[in-house]
Amino acid sequence: MGTQQPTPSQPPQPPPASPPPPPTAKTSKEKRIELIEALQKERGTYVISYVTNTRANLETQMAMDSIRKVYDHLQFLTKPKDDAKIDLFLHSNGGDGTVPWRLVTLIRERANKFSVLVPHKAFSAATLTALGAHEIAMHPMGMLGPTDPTVTNSFNPPDPVRPGQNLGISVEDVTAYIALIKEDAGIQHEDELVQAFKILAEKVHPLALGNVKRSLSQSRMMARKLLALHMSKTADEHAIEEIVDNLTSKLFYHGHPINRKEAKEQVGLKTVVDPPTKVEELMWDLYLEYESEMKLEEPFNQVFEFLAQIPNVTAAGATTPPATAKLAYVESVNRTDVVKLEYEIRGAPAPPPMAGIHVQLLTLQQRWETE
């Protein structure tokens, strides 16, 4: 038999390559920053978002402390004023009536062109803010609102629905009552009008009614001043007064949503524009990120929140673990500032003869944080 030749050894094979790790999902903040960057590139502007929570039962107002945060974001803008274009991406149901003037004048000090982007809701004080812009770019879902104020102070009557809180008084509700007496009831005699007003004053404290008048005057003055920033006080005087009248008294209902066509053709806002399709898409995508992060479409229900965590509460009661809600954002590509509410919910069975659960929201802290 012949000698068997040895089989040459095979070189060692490298171990199979590990599959690449799955891509890490982007955070909401990363998505928002990308969308803000895309908006800036598309429009050639510097974009600052100002979003307040419009979630039912957790609504947050525009407030003066936000101005300080907007200023911090403006500090990142290096272009001189003559070259700077600033967009304010705005979503809010309104708030402090003094905020629009301070916010608009601050931004206009740094911008040659100031625009407000309205993806969805810009009501009341947010509408006033838009009045001070060179341009209001409205998404098809965008809405402005009347600027007649709803005032609440210690002289207001108690709210029958929310014990312990005062009822807000709409300026237009008061003026509509007087109009009802005069126009619909046909009462014109001075003595009868005095009696009608006396009935109103018995239900609503006279100082609350005085505050209604003062707030209406301030709102109209603020609208005029903001419009005059880009319209002539003399040449456009009639147009300014027409816009102010339309927004404070001719739309009748404070919650009336003004779409972009109505804003241009009926209110008389020549600054309203329909943005290009690409910009509309970016505006809406950015809004949806805030909507998801702040749960804007989910009403805040303390009972449901409590029972979701403590479904079987004993007679002694219980308290949920601390939770966080985001109430407002001021954001740009350089920085994210957010108002966070940290809270617990204390709950216990309601005493007889009542049924169900009695709950109380316990605020642990509420403050601005930089993410």
C-alpha cells in the first residue's frame, strides 16, 4: 500500500461578523432640533419655538418669565440686525396681556424681519403677538383668535363648576348683555337701562366690571401699538382701527377660530401668508413633536391618573409616586428650556353619601430647566 499523504491544515477562519447594532431611536428633542434646522434652512431664518401647554385641565398661559428665556436664545444670533431674520414658532391659547408687547419689541430689536409661524393655535395674547410681526405664516390648521380679554380677579363671582375658584368674565359677555337690553329687548329709556345695569352689578362686583373695562382698553391699545410697528399710524389709521374692531368686538365669541383665509379677507391682516408646501410640512411635523411630548391631545384627568397607578385605594387614602408634566417650551437649535411641573396626586374614597374617589393635585415644584 502506498503511504497516505497528510492533508494540509486549513488556516483558521475568522468568526462571523456580528450584525450591526440596531439604530438607536431618536429622542423627541433630537427630532425637534432637526426640524428646526430644516425650517431655518428652508426659510433662511433663525427659528425660536415658544409653545405653551394647551392640554385640557393643564393649560399653561404665556407669561413674562418666558421673555428671559427668549432673550437667552437671541444671544446665539451672530448676524447683525440688518441681516437677521427671526421666526417665532408659536403655539398657545394666550395668557398675560402684557407679554406680546415685551416679546415682540425684544425680538424686533434683533431682527430686520420678524415672522410668526402658526402651526395650530395662536389665541388671545398669542394673536396679539402675531399682530406685531412683519409676516404671519399660517399652516392650514393654523388659527388665530379674538383679542377681547377674559379677566379674573378676586372681585369676580365664584365659579359654580370649580369650587374655590373665581369665574372668568369675558369682556364681550358684558357688552353683549348691554346690547341685548338695548337692541333685542328694545329698552332705551334711561331709567330702565339703569335698572338693567343695577341687576348686573348685583351679580358681578362693580370693581370686577371696572376691571373688564380697563382690560378691554388695554387690549385695544396693545393691538394698535403692535400693528403700528409695521403700519403707518396716519396713513393706515382706518385699517388699524378696522382690524382692532374685528378682533375685539365684531367676532362675538372669544373662542372663535380665525383661519388664514378669514384672517386675510375678513379681519384685514395683510401680513398673513400661506407658506410653501415644504414649510407647511415642516411646521406641522414640528408641532406634532411638541403635541406628543406634552400630550396636548390627552385631557389631564387627576382621577384617571390616580386610579391608573392605585386602582384599589383603601379608606386611609394613598399618594401616587412623583410625576412630571411639561408646561412650556422655549427652544432653538442651540438650547432647550422647558417648564416642568413635578406633582403627586393624593386620593381617598369620597365620604358618604358621595361616591367615587376624591383627589387632590399636590405640586412639588414648578420651574424652568435647561435640557
